[in-house]
Amino acid sequence: MEALDRGLVAVPTEDGVLVRWRLFGTEPANLGFHLYRDGERVNNKPITDSTNYLDPDGTTDSTYAVRTVGNGRADGTRDDGDSDRKPGMSKSVEVWDDQYKEIPLNKPAPVENPNDDTMVTYSANDASVGDLTGDGTLDIVVKWDGLALDNSFDGDTTDVLFDAYTMEGEHLWRINLGQNVRSGAHYTPFLVYDFDGDGKSEFVVRTADGTEDGAGNIIGDPDADWVNDSGYILEGPEYLTVFDGETGEALATEDFEPARGDPCDWGDCYGNRVDRFLAGAAYLDGERPSIVMTRGYYEKTMLAAWDFRDGELTTRWVFDTEDDTPNPNYEGKGAHTLDTTDVDGDGKDEIVFGGAVIDHDGTGLHTTSMQTPDAIHCGDFIPNREGLEIFVPAEYPSEGAPSLSMRDAETGEYIWAIRNGADVGRALVADIDPNYQGAEAWGGQPLSSDGLGTYTARGKQIRENPINSINSAVWWTGDLHRELLDHDFLGWDEGYGVGWIKKWNPETEELDLLKSFEGTRSNNSSKGNPCLSGDIVGDWREEVIWRTDDSGALRLYATPHETDHRLYTLLHNPMYRTGIARQNAGYNQPPWPDYFLGHGMDNPTKPDIELVSADDGDD
């Protein structure tokens, strides 16, 4: 996994400056730290019970650094080439001007609408993070949407663009997928991850004839036009390409698997269901990450695993639900998202694919009666129960299938299920209430208080209605409960909203507003998601990245709340880290670690990981 720097961040608050930093997954849980402001130590004794410090004397003119301490001496940490800095001392950082850091973007110029004589303006959409340059700091890859269409709508779209930026706003590269890749939420899931183990993240996405890489090179036939009269692309070559994360140059390109074949095999002939894609990163051999690309989930379903090693891109396996395979009963079980983690305890990741789970070797592990859930959540939601659980809603459940269910992630056995035939569009699970052990779970329709109620993770109904927020969740305040991340949707004509974080109040049974992200916009219509949420900087708490009103910048928001809980960075939990990588695929869902993180939790087990650095001397 990534050998990161401390991710030190200093945010102004009403009570001073909150400074936060990472505890690595390879370090002792009680590792001590000293905090320095403007070169002078702030704390009297080593900080061993948290990885944050509220400095009442700090100002926006201050600079901060932290230094590790063990047995009275400084211990080494990642070296960024500064030979004048003491061993174990982090890089110094300045205090942010506000609760967010604004990252300027090189916004693309407007382009002509391919369907009429209007102009189309690009806006920043989904994003992901990875160490693209090998310096231990996370960088950002963002997708630009112009005219994007759902698969069910015909019409031409504008080109899909991807940009990479450092956290300081340096524009590293732009990739244009070209006219032969349609634009929309289901067409271009992408991955930012270090797949070859060189200490730098690669960028992986489906490409086609005419794709231009970050160095200006064209993939395939630059003059090919495979777009039909309805705006769909149902013939012509498709590729999987791995790009250099630092330069954007294509490193390897192969024919895409899962292959298109006959579009009619996937559930319709006009081009909707054949082009439903998802993507993820998975440790299929238990040691190194592989690329997982999927196609189809309504009827015919395929998954393909790829390895990128020593500059070569090769297929590991392909899973197919055709009648002449062992897997026809897995047809139509996929969701609008996926997850990857070890569900059976063999040390190797499986693919949690809606109503089914695919084993690490490309064989089916289990399948259920669930069909095409709009959301899935996999994690440890019942802390006194062995193993992981999967919580899903059902979109138009088949007869006898549950509308809402919690099941064993390894066996597929239902722990509890609501079988009333209701169409449950979305569902969320999070530990929000200390009155009940483990997480709480609820399901309903977006933008509505109607639904099937709220339940404990064990299935006991505790509210008649669902919690009135169902899109996402974020660890923000530091009390171990998870807060709710959503938006105030401004309407279908606008197609966006203004994001917020709210906290469930068990006494009033209402949501209390913690933060409204004024000056920004949410993405993907009613889905209301930010560009990205997750543990990006600082301690184990999560940050949120939104686009500004005009998409001229991204805003990285960090918590102003102090915590006395210490956890190693969530980025060093493999399930959580791959959860960030797959967050953009389909309907965005929050990442989860493979242990229960909530009220009354046990200390998590130290992860069995090896950190890989671009520098030979790094840990």
C-alpha cells in the first residue's frame, strides 16, 4: 500500500487551530508525537492518545510540523529530500485560511452541443485520489462532464475529459477519451491506484479509437467514428488502458474485457444495458492489487480481472453468466455499484456485486434472489457477530425477494429481510445512535421520507420511517458515530444541490445541521454526492471534496472538531482504500473499513500490510 507522508493539516477554528496528522498502519498504536508551531514545541509531553491537537495560540500566520517520539528519541519517517529537517520530523504546513483548501482547476472551454446549435459548459464531476508523483502526498484525478446522458436516453454526448492535479493545484495532465466513449454516469468508471507496486498510482479507464493520452498520443484509429444515429456506440474496438499517473501517458493498452459481443445479449438491443460498467481494485492474490472491470447487471453479467505488472497488462480471469458457463444463476444480480474485500477469511479479496459475491479466483462464491440494487454497503455492522455483512435495498424486487436485507457476506445467508414487494431505491447503514449496539440501517426513496423504516443492524425496527437522509455518510466529528452526508436538491432543471453534513440527534430524533457547503454544488443530480469523500488528509476522520459553483476550483473541506480517539489512517486499511478507488463507479457509495468503526468499538487489529514507496529508502 501507499507509503504516505503525515498528511499534516492545520485548520482555523473558533478556539484556535486544529492540527491533525496520520498514524501509519505499520506503526505502534501508542507512538508518541511532538507538535511544533513556528519551530517551537507546543505540547509538554508526547501526544499518545490521539493524532490531533487543538492549539489555542495558533493563528492563520502559524506553521506546524509534527515529530515522532519513541523511548525518548526521534524515530524516522518518510524522507522527502529535506536533509535539514530532524529525523522523524514532518514537512511544515501553513494554516488554511478557512475550513477548506481551494484547489484551482483548468476548466475546459465550452464546446458545441453535438445535437443542436447551443454551447455546452463542462463541470467537475467525480474524483479520486492517489500518489501520482511518488512524493507521499495524495494527488487528485477529476472527471469533466459536458453533455452527459443516462444510458436510457439517446443522443450524442460531448467528450469525456480527465485531469490530474496536485493538492496545490498544479495541472499534471489531461486525457480526452474521444467521441467513441459515451459520456454518462455508467460509461466511464475509473481507477486511481498503484497496480504495479512502483510507489506511484496509475490511472485506469476504458478507452476507444481516438482517445488522446496526457502526452498527446492517440490510441487506435484517430479518424474512426463508431457513434450510431441514436448516439450509442455498439460496434468498434474497446480498450482497457493503464496511464502513467504522473504524466498521463498511456503505458499499456489491450482489448477490453468484459467484451461487448452482441448488444442484444445484455437485455435490450438499443444500447442501454450493454454499456453498464463498474470498476474496482482488489487484492485477488492477497498481496498485490488487481484491476476489476465489470459489464452488465440487469441480465447478462461479466466481470474481468486484470493485472498490471512490469509494464504488461494481462487478464487474470473472466467471469460470465452465459448458459454454457457454470454461472447462469448469477445473471441479473449486479448492483449499480460494487465493493471489494476478503469476505471468507482466506486473505484474498472477493467482489461484492449486489445480490452475488464473486470469489478471488473468478468463480461464484454465492448468489441470492436480490436483483440490481441501487446501493450496497459491505462492512462490519454487527460488532458481536463474526465476519462481514452486506446491506442492500432492492429495485423492483422479484416475487419473494426481499426489498431490504442484511446478509452474511461469506455465505449469502439472510440475517434479516423485509419481504413486502416494495421498490426501495436507496439504503444507508451507519452507526448514528448510541442507544443501539452496532450500526443502524434504513431504506427508502431519495428526496422522500417514505420508506421501510429504520432498523438495528440485527433487524429490530426502531422507527416507522427511515432517517431523512439516504445518500452517504462521513466520519466528521470524532465521537466515532458517523454523520450523514447529503444535499439540498435544487430541482431537476438545475440538476444539482448544495451539500451538507448533519448529525442524528437521538433525543429529538431529528438531524442537526453541522455544516452547509455554501458556494459549492453537488454532483449527479438527485444522488447528491460530492466529487469525493474519504480520509484524504489528517487523522482518521474523513474529508469532503466539492466543486465550486462555477467549477473553477475544488474545495477540500476538513473537520474543525477535536477528538480523543486514535486510529491508524483509514487509508492503510485495504478495504477502505479500495473503497475510495471504487467510489466513483456507478452510484457513489461511501467507503468502509473491514472492522466495526463506531460507538463502543474495540481497537482495530493492526493491518497486515507492506508500504511501497517510490524511494528505495522509504518505509
